Amino acid sequence: MNLKQQLDSTASDVNNFILSTLEGKPRDLYLASSHYVKSGGKRLRPFIVIKSCEMFEEKVEHVLPIAAAVEMIHNFTLVHDDIMDNDEVRHSVPTVHKYYGLPLAILAGDVLFSKAFQVVSHYGTKAGLPDNVISQLVSKLSQSCIDLSEGQAMDINMTSNTKFSSESQYIKLINKKTGSLFAVSCELGAICALANKTDIENLAKFGRNMGIAFQIVDDLIGVIGDPKVTKKPVGNDIREGKKTLPILLAIKKAERK
């Protein structure tokens, strides 16, 4: 399979797993939790988990639930980010809080967060991973969630500050807000393959840098992208006063004229 076919295949497997996990009552709560899963997406982070595992182990069937757990955390952040940013559309569908209401959207995010750790614990045990490895998976994923929250708080503070951020502050922000989940995607895959500490650390650095690059491109799309192509709204960062690198560079260029 070529890369696109591999991505599509992984996305399908991850979607099916998550949807089978997000079942229960009240029905509206689980429909809200699975809203973004059903709307599409590249599933890049779980793909990274699986590929990181494949670097050290041929059989990777046991890593799919762990990859899906990372995607559930990602979806949890999307639900809550959309609430904080008051976004109305994601992946060409109404955001969860616009479609299901704010209280249910908050709970849907909570379900996604909780289910992710439940999956790591349950399926790690089912796959026969040692207890210390499962503990390491939970610890790494927990730390990435803390980093994400710190990054989001930094974003809020920088947005409310009338003084524009520096490039270094911006990189520090996206390192936590985006880089952390890419880094842990690499780590979890390698940990599932029982890779050594050095390989895990090197993969984490690779993932973190990839996440930083990903966010810079995403911020650029948010300023000048074509919504018909990207499926993302344009101009929200400017309207909300976010201090992204494209805006910072544009201001610097204007000041030099």
C-alpha cells in the first residue's frame, strides 16, 4: 500500500474501534462524544503510534487500541478547544457544543478523556503487556494531557495580553499544545514494542518537532487557507487576538516598512 492507502486503512480501523468503544446511555452523550470521529479526519496521531511500533516489531495488532486512545485524547481537546474558541464548524460539520449544547459538549469531552485511559489499561492487559509497561503508557499519556492543558492556558494568557508574544514564546506554546501529543504518539508506539529508553527518547524528540512544524502550518492555514480545501475556518485567530507565528511575522514585516 502507498502512504495514502495506509493512512486511510489506519483511519478506518481507528474509527471503527473508537465507535465500538463509545457506546452507552444516555445516547445523546455518546453521540456527542463520537461526533468528530464520524465527521472524518486523517487520524495522523494514531498512525504515528502504529508506525512507531512497527519500527521495532512486525506484529502490531495489539497497538491499535493504544493508537485509538491517543485519538480519543485528541478529540477531547478538539471539543474543549472549540468551546473556548467559540468555533462553530469543524470538518464541515457543526462543532459539538453548537450541535448538542454546551453542557453535553463538556461531558462528551470528559467521556473521551476517561475512555482513553480505560482503553490503555484494559487493552494493555488484554494484549499481555507487562504491568510496568502499562504504567509507563498511562504515565506518558497523562503527562501529555498536562502539557496540553498548560499550553492551552498559555494560549489564553497570550491572547488576553496586549503585548505581542515573541517567536520563542510562540514555539514554547505550540511545543506544549501540539508537540506534546505528537511526541507521546511516538513514545507510546515504541513503548508497546518494548523499545529501549534511548530509542523512545529519540522518537519523542522527532514527534515533538513534527508537532511544532504541523502547528505552524496549521496556523498559516488559519490565516490564508481555503476553507473549501482545508475544511477549516479562516480568520478566527485574527478575530480572537491569537498570537500565532504568521501574524507575528506579518506585523514585523509591516513595522519594517
